[in-house]
Amino acid sequence: DSHIDYDLFVYSGDQSSAGPLIAQSTYGRGRPDECTLTRSGYIWIKVFNYSSSGSGNYSLGIEGPRILLDKIGIYYHNDTDPTRHYPYDSDRITIKALVWANDGQGTRTYADAPLNNDGYWYIAGSDGAMGIFANPPSLPANTTIYQWQSPFQTPTFNWTVWYHRTGNPYNQSNRDYWYETLTSTLITGWGTTTSFALGTKRYSTKITLGTQSVSSKVGEYATRISVRQNNTPQGHIDRATQYLRWLTAYLQYPEGNSDLYSSNGIPYEWGGHWFGGRTGNRVGDPNPYEGYGIDCSGLVSCGARFAGYNWSSWRQTTSGLPNVSDAITQAQLQPGDILNRTPTPDRSGHVVTVYRIDPNNRDRIDVIEATGKPPNEPPDRCNKVRIVSKRLRIDYLDQGYTIRRLR
């Protein structure tokens, strides 16, 4: 305004907690100048007016974020043993949202507090379903994690849990796969530190900052945490106990559910042998594996590979398992042994692992298995990895199964 002289003072912070003067520009009558600010965060502008109609102080608080969101990732850290990227259900796990944002000084990685980046912040599942036996991706150790500064607006987060599902097959090699999503009741804000229940879950989150919002990867690319049970029923050797622990990572429970026998586990896929994750309609021969789920012999093969059974070919079918195991008697049966039935022209092959034996009745056992659609069982109990109670003689030995110990 050519009829007004005024001075412009710019302070850091907001009016209620004004910081130091960071810029000053004096304007003369009819001689407007520019004042360029590069500082990020909140600023408070004070105007001293020399107008002919009076004078006074005028304040303007600018409280919008001066930070631009780029991307967000969900990482987890095993605080009990950072090298154990497949944690036990007794481990303390920190799961965090890390935000990449430009604060005016360049793009940086932020969390709600400075984090010690020791190279063991994992993001398993973010590369899809097919990273078989490779260590999950992790945050590069040279990434500095900064604390989200108080001058920036406070973001909000919405956390989602992704549960992988499949339904009854149209036939053995034709199934649909999808995700059921629920709002997480375990994780809020930037993240949490807690012990996770055993089994596999996938997490995503969405950050909202004013009018900006960015989501992490979803579906099969959401961050997968696969947790093993620490206190499994005793095995006859340590390797068998480790094998059982790995099998429990393929179960799947709602948050807060501790009922071991209500698993809605990793979906069944004929020929599958990993944690799966893909969605859509899967049709055709089981070879090659297409990343949807896992089958009965795939579950045994994966557990054995993780537990250190060094077979010449790690992936075995029910026809091949007799070549990497020994027949034993019912009296020798222990948790970690398998019940295997090889296929014939008249019957299908199947294999289960003995999880628990009733100490008062050795004919009553609990098994862990990846099952398709057995006859005489409702669909909601099938097509997944599960733990189920059975009778050794009637359900297995009389149906052509043999008792075997992995070697």
C-alpha cells in the first residue's frame, strides 16, 4: 500500500511461545521489498504499522506444516535379540512408522523419537511373497532417523491388520484368495513396543498431516511379522523343537486371540511352500509355486529347512518324505514327528506333524497341518494352516499313514 509504511518482523515458533527473531524487513512508502524465508516449521509475523490513520501492532500466526510428506514404511525391531528377525512370542518387539519428508533442508527419515539404527529394523513382506529363506529387507544401517520436531504439526495414523484368506476350492487347483482387513487395536500413533502373539500378521498404516496423507504398502506388500511359539511341547531333540516352533509361524490369529486351536492360518495352496500373500484367482498345475499360500508337504519342508534339516533337496512331497525320514513305532512317537501318507491311484497323499500327545492317552494327539478340503469337515475349518485334535489310530493309522521321524 503506497499510503502505509510498516516494518515486518518474523519470529520462530507461534505467538504463545515465540522464539527468536529470524528475519526482518523494513518497507518504505511506495518501496515494497521482499523477504525470503527458508526456515521450516511454524512462524509468527508481527507488523508495526505507521499508517496515517493510526499506528499499532498486528500479529499473524501461520501454523500450517512447512514439511512435505514423501513416503512411509513400517519397520520392526526385536529388542530381545535384534538378529532374530522371526521373533518368538516371548520377545519384545518395537514396530514403528518411519516417515520420509522434506523439511526444507532436504528429505530426511523421521520417527517420534530418535532411534538407534543398528541395521536390524526389518520390513519383511515389503518385497512381496517370494523372498524364500532370504533375510527380510532391513533399513540400511547408514540411514539416520530424526525426531519429528515439535514445530511441525502432529500427524495422525490409522493402522490396519491384513489377514490373508482363501475359500473352498472350485477344484484342487482353482481357488480365490483375498484379504480381510481390520483396524489394529494393538498399534497406535507412531507405533508400539509389545510382545506379539504367535503366527503371521501383516500391517499397514496411513499418515495424515493437515491436507497431506501417505499410505504404506498394503496387501501382500504390507509389513509381515511372523512370530514363532517359544514354549512348544517338548521335542525328542532340539532340532525337532525348533521345527515345531517354525511351523507355528504359519498360523494366523486375530489380535488379542490366544486360543491356539482357532487359527485361521496361512491359506492353502496346492504346491505352495512359503508365507504366500498374493490375491486373485489361482488356477492350474502346482508347479511352479505362485506365491499364494502353502500345502501340507510345503509346510513340513519349510519348517525342516528353517530348523536345520539339511536335505539334498529341501522341497519334498509326500512321496519324497520317506527318503528323508525313518519309520518309528507308536511307542516312540514324540512331538515333531510326522504322520505321512503317500499318494496312490485310489487316495491322495497328505502329511501332518504331531504337535502334542495327551499324556493320559497316547492315541489322542494334536497335529499341525496345512489342509485343503478334507471330506466331512466344514469349510471354515479347512483350507489353511491349523492345529487340530485327532485320534492317532482311527484318523491316521487306519487311513494308511505311517509314523516317521525326520532326519
